[in-house]
Amino acid sequence: VSYAVGLGIEFAVAQYKHEEINEGYLVTGLLIPMIVPIELPLWMLAVAVAFSVIFVKEIFGGTGMNVFNPALVARAFLFFSYSGNMTGDKIWIAKDTIFGLGNPNLTDAVTMATPLTLASTNQPFSTTFTDMVVGLMPGSIGETSVIAILIGAVILLWTRIASWRTMLSVFVGGGLVAFLFNCLHIQDNAVANIPWYEHLALGGFCFGAVFMATDPVTSARTEKGKFIYGFIIGALAIVIRVLNPGFPEGMMLAILFMNVWAPFIDYCFVESNIKMRAKRAKSNTL
């Protein structure tokens, strides 16, 4: 559904503009299903994909011109428009069986609140750090296994598609802020008391740091700017988790917020570099 709707719109726009079809959506179309609940109705996914492709990519000029990460905007659209289907507290029960065999009342799968959701409501959760690393915890399909995400990170870094500066600074920023909340006891709630290393493995933090924050189109592009861009994303994600009980997962909002500021960060470093070179050239002529 993600590919059919997204590529269908891109094909139509390309034909209208008499342009070649860009392969950029092949990545976005795979990322979107990995960051939404598996029981999400497909028609909702189709609406979110259409909104993202039209209003985030095509209206700005297509691939490479978008300001926001299209996959994250699709999730944000679902989160604010159909929040009841994004919380993960619904149960999928089989209404029928193949060829009438089996018990039609059997539960095929049960979804439950994620550890972050439980912590945000001051409820205990039994998920261990090992479970988080292996992937034995509830959540969207792409975010649960740190091992799988690590394999993806190695591939992205080896092929030089993603920047290690952005990736590393996200974890440094998140780990530092989570550590400060643990030590300073600024906020007395269950989320603030989660160990800093568990914060990095919970929810979509790892997936966002590896696959979303490093998007070459919407992230900072200057070498020094990547450090600042990533650090603020990690720090802001933990701040949202701890201080805003309405948003137990802050990674999506942190990345989208910094997508807005990435051009400004690059502008500041480029202007600073220009002034330094001009000053150096002037001193050489003298």
C-alpha cells in the first residue's frame, strides 16, 4: 500500500511535469511501514502516504527539495489525525478463518502498551535491557531490535550514505540529557528515572538516530553543523519524553523540529567560514 500510493502519486506528478521518475521514494516507502503499528488500517496508511508525498515532497519541488522527512511526516499525520490507532492498545482478533477451519474467536495477535507508554503513566514494565537490544518488546516493526538497527547503521556508514557525525551526536545528546535527569532529579516521574542507556534503546530512539536523523536531504550538511544538529535531536527527544506526558516518544517531534533548523545551522557555519577566508585573504594581501 505504501509503495502503490506513494509511487502512484510520484508517477502522476512526473508525467504532469514531463520529468523523469526519481527513485527516492523507494526508501521512504519502506521506512513508513516500519514506523507505524502493524495493526494500522491500510486505508489510514494510504491517506498518510498521500498527504506526505503531496504536501511534503511534490509541493516543494520533489525529491531533494523537501524540508521535512516524508516518512516522519506520514507518522506525524497519523499520530495527530488517528491517535487512537497509533497508541498500540487495540487487539486484533480473527473474525473469520481460512476455509472455515479453526476457532474464529481465537486471538491471532495481541498488542500492548510499549514500555515508554507504561512509564509515562507511572506503570511498571517488565521489559529488560536485553529484551530491548534483542527486540523482544512491543513497538513498531522497525524500532524494536537494537541489533537489527546496528546492522543497518554499519551498512549505512560503510556505504557512506549516512554521516557518523550526526549518528554519534544524537546518542551523545540523548545519553547526556538522560544522565542529567537521572542525577539531578529535576523531574520526579518514571520516565525521568529510566537509566540513560535504556532511554537510548527504548522506543524509536535508535531507529530515528540511524535512519531518520541522518537523512541527507533534511539534515544538516556542514561537517560541524552535523554535530550540533544531532546533539539537539537527542537532547530534545529525551526532554519531550520526560517533561511532556502527552508524548511518551519524543524522537519524531525532535527530528521534525530540527529539520526546520538544519538550513539555519548550515547557513551560520557557511557564513562563518566565508568571513574567516575573507579575513585570511585580506591579511595575506597586506
